[in-house]
Amino acid sequence: MPFRHRSQGAKVKDDPSLLKKSIKRQEQRKKGSKKKWEEREEAVGKRKEAAQAKRKDNIKARKDQVKKGKMKKAAKKGRAVPGFK
């Protein structure tokens, strides 16, 4: 009962306009945090894809390097390697 609380000196929060303002503020905060979270998820996804692409390129470069080294070695030993001099 609000009148008892008031008589005891406690604040009673029953002003409809203030309650509406506070609810609106909470909803705005929720909306803002949701937007930030979505942006973060998107950024993390992009970063993941970029790292994966970089890894793929590095693996390919290493594979090519090893292959080239093996071909060089084979040519040095006197084996005929087509397309490599």
C-alpha cells in the first residue's frame, strides 16, 4: 500500500510519466547493446574468415616451396624433371 510507505518516509515510484520514461530508457539500452553485439559478431566472423584465408595461402605457399625444393634436388641428382630446369 503506497500510503503506508509514504508515511514511513519511503519514496513511492508510481508516477506514470516517469515509469514510461524509465521503461523507454531500458528499451533503448537493450536495443543499443543488441546492435553492438551484432556488430561484434560480424567483426569476429570477418576476422575468422580472414585468418582462414591467410592460413590457406600460407599452407599453399609452403607446399609449393617444398615441391620446388624436391624438384631442384631431383634435377641436381640428374633425374629428368619435365618443366623444370
